Amino acid sequence: MDAMPLDIWIEAQNPPVYEEIIEYRADPDGFGAGDALTGELRGNAVYETAFSLAAQTALAWRYEQLLKLTKSQEGTLDRIANFSPFVVDKHMLLPSITEVRDRFELSQDDTKLRTVEIQYRVDEPPRAISTPPTWRDYLWREYNYPEEPHRKLLPRTELEVKAWQKAVREGWRSGLEQAHFSWTNNLNELVQDIRGRITYRILERRGIVDRPVMVGSVPEMTTSKNGKTINAGDTVYSVAVPMTFKSQNHWDALWVSLEEMTDAPQFNTDAIKAFGEAGEAGKSNMPVFGSE
């Protein structure tokens, strides 16, 4: 799917709910003497109401569409975004490690330059889990639609209608952008967490790290402090041995990247590219949902 300029993509996202809020008007018969705000104060209130209403509605609507798309790709995501291979000792999720190459650091006075050919950084240490994470923990979000605005803050005059429509257009765009960037950031986090654990597995195999170890206590019979609850087979699991980096003397072949390896496990992201390429604020590969 070719990337679509974000401006064009956003303009295409005008569903019925958008048309509904941009046409909101005050009921002239619903106001009594002294009901309405006046002057600049009222103008600002009308604008802010319209912007907030449109932004929240766009965010909720767009993510609602993304959840539908996610559901349609459920089987694929269950297969390619699987954390189960990274769970050991029953309840320990292996650490996530990022590889950085050719790093440069300048001293504050610019008189020294430090170069690092390769760096491994622990982004997430090993941790105890009850069940393996899934893509749902990263991508599944729900945003509520806003409540109807107060009738006194709806546009009444022609000038207020123009301000309302302008604010709705700007707010709608803002809400769509927020949904877009939230989605791509969540997707990036999912991919990074899996890639980081693939990196860990490779480093473990090369003897660069010592694997952490989780152990469980001897099952016991325990009771609560108030004596109203009894637990049979009460077992506490904890990370007894943390992950550590080994001395370089124990390292195997090091200067090989993930892309250069032919026998290393690879995380296939092709199927989730339909959700959009991250990192390009001016473009979007996200599918367009028209009026339904």
C-alpha cells in the first residue's frame, strides 16, 4: 500500500458523525433573557467547545475503526506477535535488549570524542508474569465519545457558525492525528519489545549474556491474616539470578547484525505494515475509512 500524504488522508476521514457535529446549532427558542454569554468570552467558549468535541470524537471514531481492522488481522497477529517463546521457568519473561552500532559521544567542551562500535542496552529486565503478553496489550485501546455539549455553547449567529465549523475542522484533524500517532507508537513498542527479546536470545547463544533464572518456593499451606482464607500449594516465584553480561573473553562471533544472520529467528512485520509505517509524521499507510 503506497503512502498517502497525511493531509489528504485526514480530509478523507469525514464520516457521518463528523457531518453531524459540524452542523450543530443552538435552538433560538431555547434561550431566555440573559442566557447567552456575550462578546469575546462567548466566542472563545464556542470555539473551545467545538474543538474539544471534534477532537475527542475523532479520536474515539478513528480508534474504533482501527479496532475493527485489528480484529480482522487477529489470526495473523496471534502468529507473528507471539511472546510465548520468550517465557522461561514457567513465569519469567526474558529481558529485552537493544543493539546500537557506531555510537559517538562528544565531551561538553568538544575536546574529546568517544566512539563505541557496538553497544547492548537492557531496555526491560526479566520479570515475573502470570501469562505471556499479547499484541492486545499494546494495540487494544478504547476511547469514549464525548458527551453532548451544553446547549448554551452551541453557535447561534452566522459569525459563531463560521467559528464553530472552523474549530470542528481543526479539532477533527487534531483527533485523527492523535489516534494515528498513538497507534504507530503502540505498534513500534510491540515490534521493539519482540525484536529486543530476539536480540537477547542471540546474545545468549553467543555467550555474551548469562541467562537469568527464576525459582519457585516450596509449595506451602498458608492462611490470611484474618484467618478467613486458606491457600493450598502457595508458591512464590522470583528472579533469583539476574541477567548479566559476560566477560568479552567468553563471547563468540560478535560482529554480525540481525539482518546478516541466516539462522537467527526473525520477526516478520510484513503483515502489520498495513497499520502504517511509523516514524514518518507527514505520511500514512493507514487504510482510509469513508462514510458508511
